[in-house]
Amino acid sequence: QVQLVESGGGLVQAGGSLRLSCAASGRTFSRHGMGWFRQAPGKEREVVAAISWVGGSVYYADYADSVKGRFTISRDDALKTQYLQMNSLKPEDTAVYYCAARTSSGRSYVAGDYDYWGQGTQVTVSS
């Protein structure tokens, strides 16, 4: 059974940093597309960052405009873990953050294109 388990969420002041982790079990997602999404109360789930396998050991990452320059997505396929480093956090970043994985190598910004999801981790940024 495939599981994605997020960790690292919490309460932080504006301007602070958090690093989210997503550990996969049950299968490997090496060379598969992965991503981070978030959902704030009363809002739709939105993509934060997505990473895809290009070839060899090369991956390509892309970000929502609202987090570019502040968030960094990365992965360690040997550990079956992906990360989201979040710096310069703002109150509007407050949301439940979800890790997601695809069974294909491509990158996607659409939640419906992802096959596996974590349970979510709460990130709260106080002003």
C-alpha cells in the first residue's frame, strides 16, 4: 500500500522559515513527477510547486508565482522523500499543505493529475 506522510508543519511568525518533508512508502517515485499543494479555509486547493524528472539525475522544478523566490522544492530519491523549504513566510501562506505524487514522469500543476496524496500538514503564519 502506497503512503505519503508529510511532516514539518507548525506555527511560525511572518518572515520565518519551515521545511516540510514528505516520506513515501510502499513504492518508489524515483523519476516520477511530484508536487506540493495547499488549501486555505474556504479556498480551492492550489499548486505550490511541482518537480519532474528530465533524465539521468536531472529534475526540473517550477513554482506558483506567489511563492517564487521564497520556496524551494527538492527530493532525495534514495530516501524516497521530497521537501519544501519555505522562507520569508507570509500570513497568506497559511494553509494545509499536501504532498502529491504521480505515476508518470511529467510535471503537472493540476491536482487531478496526481495519483497519490498525503494527509496534509498545517502551516500557520502569524503576523
